[in-house]
Amino acid sequence: MSTATAGAWAQILYDPDTGAPAEFAKLYIYLASSDTLANVWSDRAGGTAISQPIVATTHGVLPQYFVLAGVALDYKPQTSDGRTIKQGLNIVYGGAGGEEPSPAPGMNSASAFIENFPFPEG
């Protein structure tokens, strides 16, 4: 069993072209600056691994997931047809070295994900 920290909940992915919620969008989480998928869990204790990509609902909402604290990660969401949604690179949540579980900063409401993956600019 691994120690995990809250990654996020009530995150909504938006289509980069239309700004509408991205139906069945996919989120891939990698170890920062690599092509190695990070470990992701459905529970804070890290007892139940979930596979990637993490798939959103028809309303673009991702299920709750957990990642290791203190580990740099790259968040790379895509639409269901593979178009890139704004990425979050080299993001670190929680304590140092994956040891201390703590809530991800700013991830206590649905608005947190909108800030990280906003509507397209233009």
C-alpha cells in the first residue's frame, strides 16, 4: 500500500476549441518530464490503483483520484478525439518525497480545475 494525497475532485475538462465540457475527455498523469505514467489511486491510502487514462463523464467531469505527495507530475488531458487540452507540467502536491499525505492546494472546489485548465484564450 502506498501513501497518496488528494489529487483532485470535481474537475471539469473543457474542449479547447468550443469551451464546452469535453465529453469523455482523457487525463494522463506522467512523472514530470518523462513518458512514464504515474501511479494513481481511487483512495487516499493508495490501496486501489486505477488505470490511465482517467476518463471524464459526458459532462467532462473526472472522477476523484489520488496521487503521491511531493512528486512532480505532468497532467496531460486530451479530448476524446485526441486534441490537447491545456497541460499542467511539473506540478507537485503535498509533502516532500511522497511521504506526507496532504490535500492538493486549491483543489477544494470545482473552480480549481477551471483555473488549471481554463477555456481557450482568444
